[in-house]
Amino acid sequence: MFSKDESKQIRQEFWTSFGKEYPKKWVLYNTKIKDLSLKFTFTTKKALVSIDVEPYDEIIKEYYYDKLVSLKNILISEYISDIIYDQNYQLDNEKVISRVYVVLDNVSIHNRNTWEKTMQFLSQNMTKLEEFFIEYSDYIKS
């Protein structure tokens, strides 16, 4: 078990290492669509690459999620075959968002032995998710 400070230091070390290993300017929050972002997540149990829809307005959340659902077959067949759609994904802080994501289980940010595998997973899947997003962003925005 790690203290809060040790855990924070390990997380910083991972993300610094990831940035050095994969020095790319990712789209992430710069989607040009308010309340929609691409995210990396790495916890003590799993890693995720996701498109998160997080508006305060439920109608807007539903609108963007429906747009993503309409592209589901394309995303699965041409980009990431094991993508998961969840309209009501509950975050650890109890907030409910809509999330389209791919997950890598049985990895831990506290276990350096899983870092290389996780970095490859994050990079490969975010690259694919960004390609999809860039290709269809005009449709998603409209």
C-alpha cells in the first residue's frame, strides 16, 4: 500500500514517462466541442481510453451520445472493435457521464511491471480514437 504522497509521485512518474515515450500532441480536451473530451485514465485496477460527454444539461448529453451511437458500427468495424458504449457511466466521484471507451484490465499504475503494456495500449487506442474523432467531428458537432 502506498501513502497518498507516494501514490501521487508514482502517478506523476508514469505520466512523465508516457509523455517522453510517446511525445505527441494529443487532442484530449481540445475537441472544439464544449463538454466533450478524449481522455486517458490509468488507475490501480485498469486503464481506459475514452470519449467523455460531460455537460450539465441532460439534453445536450443525450444529443452528443446519440451522435456517437449513430457512428457505433463505423467505430467498431474500422477503428476499435472492442469499444464499449455506456450512456450512464458512473465515475468514482459519483458523477454520471456518457462514455465511449476501451479498457485494459489487470494493470495498475502502482505496478511498474504493467507500465509498458499500458503505455502501448493508451497510445495505440488514443491514436485510433483520435483518427475516428477527427474524421467525424463535423458530424458530431452538427
